Amino acid sequence: MKLFWIRIKRHHIEVVVDRVMFKADNKEFLSRLTEAIETASELSDGKIIVNINGEDNKFSENFSCPDHPDVVFPDVVPRLFFV
């Protein structure tokens, strides 16, 4: 299969990394979930989508809003909390 990309267009690609079912107090589940999140984060420059009960939840480790990529928050430092 060949994929063709338009260079001037911004593309949106989603990759399913893993499908896991929640199991409380299961170390294998926690290990697998952690690995899936780390892999997804590495593939996507820190932005991931987690589907929970059919609802997509977006997360970012880049201090940015997943829905508005142009909105970026500064690094959290103590001086931000002083008036």
C-alpha cells in the first residue's frame, strides 16, 4: 500500500497502540498500561488520546491544550503561585 502526502497540508494520523481492559490491583495490567501510554507519547510528541467507554479523552505532556495547539502554558514554577 502506498500513501501519498500533500506537503502543504497538515495531516492528522491516529494509531492504536494497545487495547486494555481495566483490572484493579493487577501489576501486569498496570505495566501494560504504562508501556502503552509511554509508547503513544513517544510516537506523538507527547499528545495522546485515550478512549474510555467510547469517549475520547485528549492528554498532552507539553503544557499545551490538546484541542487548541496554539495555546501553550508556561512551565510550572513556584513564582507563578505568588501574588
